[in-house]
Amino acid sequence: MTDTSPASALATAPAPSIPGAAPAPPPSGGRRGRLLALDGLRLVAALMVCLYHYAGRGGPVSASWHGSPGHIFPTLYRVAVYGNFGVQFFFVISGFVICMSSWGRTLGDFFRSRVARLYPAYWVALVLVTGASLALPAVVHAVRLDEFLVNLTMLQQPMGATRVLGVCWTLWVELRFYVLFALLVVLRGVTYRRVVLFACVWTLAAVLCHSSGNDLLNQVVMPEYAPFFVGGLALYLIHRFGSDLLAWGIVAMSWLLAQSEATRGLWGPHPHRDPYVVILIVTVAFAAVAAVALGWTRRANWPWLTTAGALTYPFYLVHEHLGWFVIRVLHRGLGLPPWPTLATTVLGMLLLAWLIHRFVEKPFGPRLKRALKRGTRQPAP
């Protein structure tokens, strides 16, 4: 998961002239509306994943409901089983936003912005879930000290350690994308040509990975997720420079590969999903971000979308395990009916996300960023 609220200066900066690319549209008030719409899409993707975790899967949530969600919510379940595709939706948005927010920044700026954006809320979510696991280990096992400590790094997955936050596997995917993009594009300065070259080379590497049989290469190249990020990168180029055949060709290729990856990876193992619906969801994800890129959402400039975007990341972090705890307490403990329990849990997680944003991200994110910047200054001779 990633930040989609770049500084307004980046959003309105005039684009440099690129041979072969259509000229960028002049800055206008519509640019802000486009970005607000993107914040709204982020929350939609987060709610999709939340719906899947509460009503579209089995496992621990079934224990919290004291029954299968498919039996408790027979109609909702048929929709909720597709909710985990919100993750792929996030990746398309992330490609768009990382390209946008890194334009004109140094590698140090990029690093500091990512650390300050990701870690404060993540650490708080770890503390909350760890505390809940100790208070009610019937939902998830009580977190050991060594597990908690290694999870502070956000590198627990490649270490083979237990994940305290179930959703943090997507953060490991995002981190690898950041590293690839930072080293191959941001390090030398983000330009149209460098982003296009990166997108084309990554796409080719992802395709070749399937026949390589090399686990390390697969970990680096991420063939199952690369098309989503690449599609988002190309859509930002369209947003910044205007439509051109090369950028749209990258988007089309990314969509073709993405629908294949999603269908093979997420439809096959699940008997209650329809492959045509999977393709439709992937198509809608690309189309929604394309609508933002083309300016079709410029009228979506409602102030509440800013709040929606701000809540998305902390909501995504806390909703899964803490939501299962709340469901168990409300439904099994207090006897609240299923639908009121579901609504109360979602609203409660959104409120918790707002508290984390207000009292953790807003005050401590900028402080961490400033501290990192001071730490990189050369000492006086």
C-alpha cells in the first residue's frame, strides 16, 4: 500500500517537452480534482479488501463469526470473494502515484518520503494487533517478542518470520517496487524516456521469469505483480504528458498480462470465482485510473475525498486482525446480529484509522522525515 497525496506543486508543475509525446495539458483546477478522485479509488480498493477479509473467506474470520461467511452472508459472499482483487487495484494506483511523487526528487528525497509515510502508522498497527493477540489469543496466536521485534523492520517476510499483520505481505511487494524504481529511475532523475525504458524492460523481464525457474529472480522481478505497477506508471505518463501511442501501448500490454496473472493466480484456486468477473475487475481497475489520467474525474473535487485518501493506509493496516477481534466480541460475545456487527466493525476500523492518521501520521511523519534529512547532512570539517 502507498501514499497518493503528492504535493500540489508536483501535481501542477509544467511538463518538459518530450519528442514523440503529446504536449502536456496546461495546469488547471481540474488537476486537483483528478488527484482527489484517486484518493477515493484508494479507499474503494481498501474497502474491497476489507469486505473479503470479513465476508469472503474462511479461516480465522469463520471462527469469529462462529460459522462460514458463505452461510451467514450468502448473497454478500458471492461479491466479497472478489474483494482481494483490491490489492491489484492498489498496485495500479501505486504505479501512478510513485511516478508522480518521485518526479523532480532526488533519491534521498524519495527514500525519506517513503519511510516517513509507511513506518509510523505501521508501527502503531503492530502494537495494537500485538496487544489484541495477547488479550484474546483465541482469534490469532499471541505474538512472541521475537516476532514483534523482527516485524518492526517490515522485512519479516523475506526473513521467513511470522507476519503479525496479515496484510503486510503487500507492503513487501511495494517495497520491492520502490527499490527497483528508485535504483533504476529515480537515482538518475525521473524522465519520460527513463520511465518508458524501465516499464518495457521490467515487462520483458517479468515475462521471461515464468520460464526461468529462478526463485531469486522471481522475488526481484515479481512477474505476478509487475503488469499492475507498469500500467500505473504508463498512465501517469499519459496524465503528465498527454496521450501518445507508446504510453497507451504499454498500458494495453500491461492490461493483457495483468488479466492473465490475475485469472491464473486468483481464479484457479477459488471455486466460487468466475474468470470473466476476474477479467472485468482488472479491466475496471485499469479503466478507473485511466479516467483519472485523462481528466475525466476532474469534477470529483469533494473535500471528503482528501480524508478518504488519508484514512486508506492506516485502515488497510488495522482492519484485518483487529476487525476479527471486534467481530468475535460483538457477535459471539455480545450477540449482535451479523449485519449490524459487520457495519459496526467497518465503521470502527475507519474511526481507528482516523485516530492513527490524526495523532500519529500527521505529527510524527513530518518529524521523522526532518530527522532523516538532518541525519544525511555531512558533518562540518
